[in-house]
Amino acid sequence: MDRFTWQSARTVAEAASAGKCTVAEAMRADTDADRVVMKAGGIDLLDLMKEGLLRPTRVINLRDIPGLDTITEDAAGTRIGALVTLEQLAAHSISRQRYTALADAAASSATPQIRHVATLGGNLLQRPRCWYFRSAAHHCARKGGEHCFAFAGENQYHAVFGHDGCAIVHPSTVATALVAFNARVELANAQGGTRTVALEAFLVGPEVDVTRETDLRAGEVMTAVLLPPMPAGVRSVFLKQAERLSSDWSIADVAVVLQRAADGRCQNVSVVLGAAAPVPWRAQKAEAALTGRLIDAAVANAAGEAAIAGAEPLRRNAYKLPILATLVRRAVLTAADVRETVP
Ligand SMILES: Cc1cc2nc3c(=O)[nH]c(=O)nc-3n(C[C@H](O)[C@H](O)[C@H](O)COP(=O)(O)OP(=O)(O)OC[C@H]3O[C@@H](n4cnc5c(N)ncnc54)[C@H](O)[C@@H]3O)c2cc1C
Ligand code: SF4
């Protein structure tokens, strides 16, 4: 690992004015940016440095900034500080009771040790796990090269939707649930300004820019994730399939947020697929198949099939499609309190 200097910021303003580029910019081989980057829990940042993919000149530690590690709620909704850990998110009464799919997504991420250190902001801003991207020997398109090695290579964990020149799947498990809840992110800049953006718009696919996963700008600090209030009766479910039961990344996951009208019909619904595309993938056809319907096994099954309509699996990942359809069916039935019947 190369030498770098360390700065522990005490305020958001100090961090924002110190940060000179995003990690995505710092990792591009053709960069002439001053590689001063931010660190929260450090799980991904240190991985990238140890893998020889990122060589910062200075690291700005965010962990000592007070006030970014709490979860609060008021009439406008819930505010989750960017330094809240995945473990806090999994256990907090607000997330558990009102945003159950989010708490379950956090609880199913990584290992207990990692969840105690990893922060929500860092989780949303971590870089992808594509093994070609993580290999210093592969100068792929996401690192500023010309080729994607995954299309003709080992692509069993890659995207089945939206792989326009790059087939990563978005690495954040909680992002699937946050998009289903229509979360927004709050970002502070060096000029003292703040912007909030829908997470769904903040996470960008390769068709926008293959070298970054987000709309984070140089020097910006993510300060919070904002969730709208959940009306009484909204049910949410998160389901994940991985190869091992613990400590493993999703090979497919699903978040469903469902609100029913007084007559029991589905009124508002979000169906979002994770580990399926370079961004959390809103399954609009599944949402359409559910809206206005009384939910039973046939409707849930149709939603599952609709969720995978239009998928473009690669040579080695078509196995993901029946898994995604099954997860959607089960999540919808669970959210609607309908028992699954075995034919
Ligand atoms: C074995 C293993 C299993 C894992 N399994 C999962 C899993 O199942 N699901 C999952 O989602 N993740 C998983 N992870 C990834 C892990 O959860 C992330 O690496 C971690 O959440 C990153 O958070 P952090 O706080 O450590 O971020 P850091 O590593 O500190 O930062 C990550 C990135 O975010 C930027 N950053 C951090 N905070 C801010 C901020 N507030 N403002 C601006 N920029 C910021 C940094 O500059 C950096 O680019 C796994 C990791 C390992 C090692
Ligand atoms: S899928 Fe994306 S990150 Fe992986 S090799 Fe292709 S361009 Fe690189």
C-alpha cells in the first residue's frame, strides 16, 4: 500500500472542503485529480487500497463527525444519518417497525462484524464486486478501459437487466429496499449548500456513465438518507437468495412495499429487484400486474413472471430468472398475508 496522509474531519464542512475527488474519479487510470478521498467505516475503501486499485494521497476520515449516526422521525418522515451502521439499521425500532424490508435487508448484509462497522452512506457508495473490476490485471471499461470482460467471460453473478456496456450488479443490499421505499439522499457540498436527490435517480446505470455508479460529485458528503412516512397498514418484505445462508452476497433479492385499499385491493406497490442490474431494478411490469388487484396465488405468480419479462440473461446467469420470479411471488404473498399453497 502506498503512503498517504490522514485527516480526521470534525465537521461536514471540513470534510466537504477537504475532499477533492470521488473514489470513482480517483480510480480512473487517466485521472489527474488530486486523490483526496473520504472514508466512513473503511470496509470498501481499505479493500480497494489493499487490492492496489486505489492510491489516495490523503484519506479524510468521516467517523469523528458528530450527529450523523442517529435515526430520527417526525411528521415529514424518517432521517437516517449516513454514519448509521448496518447493525443499527437492522435493530432500530423505527426501521424494524415502519420499514421492515429495510431492517431485514440490513440484517442480511455481510457478517455481524462487518455490519457493526459498515455505514449506510459507505454501503450505498461502495464500488461493485465484479471480479474483473476487482482485479488489478483487468483494465475494464468501468476503470476507464475499453472492454467489458464479463460479457464473454465468467458472468454467473452479473446482471440480467440493464447491462449496457457493463454488467455489474449493484453491490448494496439495502439499496434494493431503499428504492422500494422511495428514499432520498441528502448531500452537502464545500460551498455550504445541500441537495436532496431520489436514490433511484442518484444511482446511475452504465448508459449514463460506465465509470461511476452514482451521481456523487467531488467534495460532496452524504449526510443522510430520508424516508417518507409510511401510512398505517403498509407492509414491506425483503427476501434474499444467496449461495450460503450467512456472510454471502445476494445472487438475487427483492423488496416489496405494498399498501392495500379498504376493499383489500392493492393500491400502491413497489417491487424492486436486487443483484439483477447495475442499479436496483424497479420491476414496473410486476407493479402493474398487482395494482388494483386482490392478491391471491395466481396474481402473485403473475407478478413474479412479469418481474422477469424482458430480462436479457448472459451466458451463465439465466438461473437467476426463476429465483427472482419466486422471490417476487413469495414477497408479494407475505406482504399481503396470503398463505402460499403448494400445487
Ligand atoms: C465479506 C463481505 C461481505 C459483504 N457482504 C455484503 C452484502 O451482503 N451486502 C452489502 O450491501 N454489502 C456487503 N459487503 C460490503 C460492505 O457492506 C461495504 O463495503 C460497506 O457497507 C461499506 O461501508 P463503509 O462505511 O465501510 O464505507 P467505506 O469503505 O468507508 O466507503 C465506501 C465508499 O463510500 C464513500 N463514502 C463513505 N461514506 C461517505 C459519505 N458519508 N459521504 C461521501 N462519501 C462517502 C467512500 O469515499 C468510499 O468511496 C460485504 C463486504 C465484505 C468484505
Ligand atoms: S461488468 Fe463492468 S466492472 Fe465488470 S468487467 Fe465489465 S465493465 Fe468491468
